[in-house]
Amino acid sequence: MGAVAIESLVFDLGNVIVAHDNDLLHQTIAKSCSAHDAHARLAYGFAHDRRYGTGQASIEQLHHALVSELGYARDYDRFLDDWCCHFALDSLMLMAVNALRRRYRVMIFSNTNAPHWDYCNGLSNGILAEMESYLSHELGVVKPDVSAFELVARRAKIKPANSLFFDDREDNVDGARAAGFRAEVFTTRENFMRQLAQYGIR
């Protein structure tokens, strides 16, 4: 792997730089819902409809749907607190990614929505906003679609073969590889450092 000339490093956000606990998210929102099956409906796709990730529907619309369909009782401002309750910054990983910017072109490619991105950027004290970012709700496409990776490559004007992508989900890594990217599954910071070394990156 060390013979590969890596020019760009592309990182997923969730469970790479910012940990997230989706079950905590579902439980927190369900506590304010009157529907008896709220947790199950949240866990099995209600809050993960790809329309919210692609920007085809807004998070305000999600809040309205929760109110009307699940009996969610909190107003939009308090809903945003619930909607972002499941994030925790991995500050050491953020430092490592930020340090790589000194020698490599570093970018974020995340399936996310505007409130989540804004909240995570706040956790990072604005460091994430300083990075080159490609966000699904702005692009209109989501991982693991191969077309999403191809769009990022075109927008960023990078060569996938010289770009290394990290994501915690194997299906997203598979999508990146199908689009020609070098790609690895992120598990831990320690393993991440070993993966970098395999590509000759320190």
C-alpha cells in the first residue's frame, strides 16, 4: 500500500470524528411522543428517511411529522436539543485529522443534515467548518451510492485512485471502492494510525 501516492484524505464524520448513539437519539425523542410504538418507528427508519439526508425534506418538516404522526410534544427549538443529543466529539481524532491538513488535502464527506452539522461544528469549536466539506444535504446524494462518491470527486477535482477514504460503515467503504477510491473501515484511533502507516502516511 505504501507505493500508492495518496494526495487527499476523505473522512466520514459520524463514528469517526464524532461518535453518535442512535439508540439514545430514538429513546430521547420517543420519551416526548404519545404514540406507543414511537421508539420502534424511529428506530426503523422514521428519523432516517434519506429525504432528510439529501435535503429533499427539511428538519422542520421532520419535526412537523413527529408532532402529527407520533404525538411529539416539544416545540422546534427543544426538538433540536433532542435531535442532537446523541453526539460526542472524539477530540483526539479531531486533532489527528486536523494535523494531517498540514501535509495533505483533507475533507469531510458526511451523510448529514444542517442542524447536525452545525451542532457537531460547535462541538469542534469551529474546526470542522474550516475543513473542506461535502455534505449530503447540500449535495443531494448520500453514501453508499457510488454516484455520491463520483460527485464528490468531480466537485473536489480529486483523483479517486489517489484519495483515501475512511468510514465506520462497510457499505460506505464498498461504495467508495466501487467509485475508484482507496478506502478503509474505521474502527479505532489506534487501528486508524496503523492504516495510515500502511499507506506511508504519518
